[in-house]
Amino acid sequence: MIESARGAAVNWAGNLTYGAREVLRPRTLDEAADLVASAAKPKALGSRHSFNTVADTPGGTHLDLSALAPVFSLDAAARTVTVSASARYGDLVTRLDASGFALENLASLPHITVAGSVATGTHGSGERHQGLASAVSSLTLLTADGTVLSLSRGDADFAGAVVGVGALGVVTSLTLDVVPTFSMRQDVYDNLPWTSALTHFDEIQAAGYSVSLFTNWARDVVDQVWLKNVVAPSAPSSPGDAISGPSGAGPTEIPASLFGAVPADGPRHPAHTAGVPAGNTTPQLGEPGPWYDRLPHFRLGFTPSVGAELQTEYFVPRSAAPAAFEALRALGHRIAPLLLVSEIRTIAADDLWLSPAHGRDSVALHFTWLPRQPEVEALLPTLEAALAPFAPRPHWGKLFHGEALALDYPRLADFRTLATRLDPTGKFRNPFLDRHVFGG
Ligand SMILES: Cc1cc2nc3c(=O)[nH]c(=O)nc-3n(C[C@H](O)[C@H](O)[C@H](O)COP(=O)(O)OP(=O)(O)OC[C@H]3O[C@@H](n4cnc5c(N)ncnc54)[C@H](O)[C@@H]3O)c2cc1C
């Protein structure tokens, strides 16, 4: 039996009404396979947190997989967990933790589905950590004719299929690498002088398991630096005390001053200028807690980020970070009036064909915009032109213009070949993919 919820679905930000004719909720994998095989333009929908039309299927059929029997299968010996594609990270992390395991990294919010996040190359922060898709060791998907295809790390097409931008089929489950559970602390510093951020960027990145810088590009300081660090089981918890990194990374000091930035005297919200209370953020001030309640900035059950907003993000090579910062600071007077906050994060290189961090250690330049889409879209070509010397790659789930962006993915031709093989009639393609992936 298939439930049908007819009517238009809207994305999380409310800036997009999808053009799908219907949203169908298969209750079994067989129903899902039949649907994929029979629908003219099927497309899986996650938690709808993307800001652009990557998840749209104009006139087609959206598949909401949340009515399928949930999958959660931990293999402690292999250190993997297999989960439903529609599982939200926030739903699986506590169960995983209760079993003594953790995911190596998480995004800024736990509200998003595993399949949707992986499909768009979603990431957290930390120079030693790859994007969330790199934790995938195998996945099962329904291809265009409803055939079940399982791919595992090492298979010829695997590295092409993980960041699939919804173009290859409907993923039904994914197996993720896990690590032993760990505790973390989160410390925020205020007012890092930009001169220090530019000079000491590498040391600041090395100061945390996960590091985020929040700025509006127009001030002389980076407003906030968020450091997330692993706490040794017996470590004391006040700022300045010794802590340990994961996997024998060794002790680290939480400094009393971070290159001129000072420890925050209370909890902070990244978009503090928007007047959003810090209550929807995860605990700070060095309070130890579980990994899943420190790695994301925002708590499940609360509105993440600001709510009324748009987002854009570009990945440039880590080595270009200072020059890219200067390029954006030169545009600070144009960016700041439209901005709620910008976040700077680092991501380790991976080998996934359409991952924005493919083949290069990256710095991600993120913009949380006011919900003024025409003005934001008018500014994006200027931003992209300023970043063009650094071969920026846009986040697949956020707003970008794209005209000035070279599709700098060495395996793009292989991805197109794979997509055409798995989906010969282009069932899963949409105008976004035609324009930005297939070059139509
Ligand atoms: C407040 C906020 C904070 C964010 N923070 C971060 C962050 O810290 N880091 C970051 O990198 N991004 C971040 N994002 C972006 C977000 O992670 C991506 O947009 C992600 O794709 C959202 O997942 P979703 O489940 O909502 O997917 P959707 O937006 O629903 O779908 C995205 C794509 O995945 C495909 N898809 C979904 N499910 C399946 C499936 N089962 N099989 C095949 N394809 C599927 C869809 O077809 C579509 O192409 C943030 C977004 C918001 C709104």
C-alpha cells in the first residue's frame, strides 16, 4: 500500500516550492522499486534542507522514504553501522553512542538525512576530517528500472556513486564507518583580529578537532572562533586544562588567548547579530559531553541556524585560504548588508568523484544570508568572479550562480558516463543537474 500526500512540498527554508506532481511514501522496498520503475521522473526527497533545486523533479514524483521499515544494524567487529537512507543523523547518533560507537564527524545540524547529506557532499569541520560521505563504506540504491544495486568501497563505481547528487537512483540504505565513542568540549573565542586569522590560520586549525570561524567579512575581527576538542576520559574540564585528541592525536592545550581572541564569557550563537538566542546551540564553555552534542552547532528539537535564511558555500583549496579571505574581505561592504553570518571551515581531501573536497584539502567559505533572494542572487556572480582564481566548487545543496565556475572535477566525465549507464533515459535528471552537472 502506498500513501499519497498530494500537493506541493516546500523546502526547509521556504524559498522553494518543489514542482513535483505528487509525493509518494512507499512502505516496502518492493513498493519503492515498483515506483521507481514505473514513474516517469522519480526523485528521492530527504529532509528538504537544500536551498536550491537539486532535489526538485518538475512534474514528477517525489519519493519520501520515511515510511520504510527503519534499518539500524551495527557490526561492532567491522566497526560499521547500516542505516536507512531517510534516517536523520540526530535519530541514529544516540543509539550508536549507547552501543559504544560514534561517527567521526557531523555537520552543523543533526536534522538532515544521511542519504540527502551524503548526496550533496555535506561536511563538518576539522583539517583531519573528510566530508560525511567519506564515512560511507557501502550503499544500496534502486536504479532507473527498479533494480537493486549494492556498491562497496573498492568497487569500480563506488567513488562515483556516493556523492550522487540524486542523479543515479534512490538510495535505500547506507553503511557508515564508526569509531569508539568519545567525549568532547566546545570552547568559543570572541574577536580574533583578521591580521591573526590570516597569519596564524594553520595554527588555529590545528587547535581543534573541529574548528569554525564566524565573520561578516567587513569588520577587522573574526567575531567568533569555535573549537571542538576530544576530552580524555580523565581530563579536567575547565578552560586551559589539558585535553587529548582522538586516536592518539596527543594532548592539546585550550589556550587562555587565541592569537588575540578571548574566551567568550557566555554561550554564543554564530548569528549573534541577528539576535538569535544561544539556547538552540550545543553546550559551550568547555563543558564535556557526548560527541553528538558537541560536533553539531545546533541541537535537534530546536531551529538550527536562524530559520529565515538562505545559504551559499564555496570550497577552495586549503592553500588558497588567505588569498580567498582577502578577496572576500575586499567585498565585505557588499556582502555584510545581506549577511547573517559567514562560517569558515576546513575539510580533508577525499577521492569521491563529485565531492567538493575531491583531491584537495579544502577550506569552505559559507554564507548564511538574509532571506532576500533576488539581492543575494544578484551578488553571487560577483562573489564567484572574486573566487574564480581559486577554482571554487559550490556546495551542491546551497545557492550558487555557476556561470563563472569551471566544473573543476577531474572525474566529472566518469560520473556522467556512470549516470547514463544507470539511468539511460535520464529519469533522475532535472534542470539543476542538466545545467550544473551534465552541462546542458
Ligand atoms: C540550517 C542548515 C544548516 C546546514 N549546515 C550544513 C553543514 O554544516 N554542512 C554542510 O555541508 N551542509 C549544511 N547544510 C546543507 C545540507 O546539509 C544539505 O542541503 C543536505 O543535502 C540536506 O540533506 P537533506 O536530507 O535535507 O536532503 P534534501 O535537501 O532533501 O535532498 C538533497 C539531495 O539529496 C538527494 N537525496 C535525498 N535522499 C536521497 C536518497 N534516498 N537517494 C538518493 N538521493 C537522495 C535529493 O534527491 C537531492 O538531490 C545545512 C542546511 C541547513 C538548512
